[in-house]
Amino acid sequence: MEEVTDLNHSPRLRELLIMYVSRKYEENARFDDWHLFEEYKLLKRNNQLDELFKEECFTNRMNDERYTG
């Protein structure tokens, strides 16, 4: 498997990171590629990449509730 070295060719990863840092850091969140990629490296180093998918599930659930609730 190829190693992710930047977000240029990973738009979905970038989107997941934006959702994740938005909720985690709220008003202090930074959305530029450098900060997003640093967060990715931190999650990877700490074996916590699953947090991105948890965030996606949470966000999808919240969106579903808005449309069906």
C-alpha cells in the first residue's frame, strides 16, 4: 500500500480531517493543508486513524437526523 505523503491526491482524507479537527478544536481549528496533514500524522503515529471514521459516522448520523428528524 502506498504511503500518504500529502493531501493533494486524497480529497476524501482531507474532508474527513476537516470534519475531525472542526469538532475537536472548534474555534481554534486550522484547515490549511499543513495543519491537517500534521493532524493526520499524529493520528497515524498514535494508531488512532479510526477516529476519522468515527467522526464520519457521527456526522452522517447527525445529517440523517436533520433530514428525517
